[in-house]
Amino acid sequence: MVDINYIKHLNGVFAQFAKDNRLNPTHISLYIGLFQLWNQNYFVAEFYISREEAMAYAKIGSKSTYHRCIRELSHWNYILYSPSHNPYKGSRIKMFDFGTSTGQALDQYRTKFGTSSGQALVPINKLIQTTKNITNGKKRKKIKKKVFEIEENNAKRTPTVPYLDNLRTSKDKDYNEPL
């Protein structure tokens, strides 16, 4: 069993994905599905997979797409894929480390020289209230007030149609009378 830092591994592999223009979303989805299977197998050096399970995790519907993507991932050194050609045994997969370590992830910019053994802290970015923010808030109130005044003026207009109740929708209607 290999010590894998889940977050650092995913960050490392996503950084690698960003640099590689050969990959498409299906490759990435398949890799993430394989990573999940690796996680379920407790990050052993090599593990066996079934095609159906890997396709289900990656949301791949075509066998040919699955085989093409897994061969390409192996060829591009993201994984080591050894097909078994035996439906009862499953194919052998070896996942490579991408920026993993056994230690706690620390924010190097928050500690001196990046060597602290403490918990990583994430800064909270609060909205700084400035005079510009306050004036923008006043503008929104003025706009809302203008829209309300316009709606009131529209409600007071006289109708252009001489008789509004053409369909006789008033409450005091005679149902015996035809429309």
C-alpha cells in the first residue's frame, strides 16, 4: 500500500492535464474514475478493474471509446494498463504518483520558509466597505425608486380601449346572455 495524499495527487494530475492538449473530457473522466477505483482499493501499487465498473464511473457508454481512452492514457504515461483478455480476471492498472507526499499540505506563503509543521491556514477575503461601495448602493436605491414611480404612472393612465370588458369578465355577469 502506497501513502498517497489525495488532494496533492489530484492537484498534481490536474496541473498535468492543463498542460496536455491531447486530452479530452473523456480521458479526464476515465482517469478520475480509475482514481476512485484506486482509492477504493486503498491505493495499492497495482489493482484489477472490470471494464463495466470503470465505464460506469467515467460515464462512458461506448466500449470502443473506453478502450481508446484507456490505451491512450497508458501510452501517454498517466497510467500503466495491462489488458487481461479474460472477462473473469479484469485488467491490471498501475497508477503513477503526481505530486504526492505523506505529510500535511501546508500553505507555503503563510509560514516562514514553508517549513512549519502547523495546520495550513486559508485567508478569509472579506468585502472591504469603501465609499465607492456605499455610493453604488445608493445608485441601486435610486434606480429602484425610479422604476417604482414609472410603474405607478403606468397604472394611472386612462385606457385607450373605450370598453374594457369586451369578454364580459366582470363579476356581475349574466350567464344566460351570449358572448
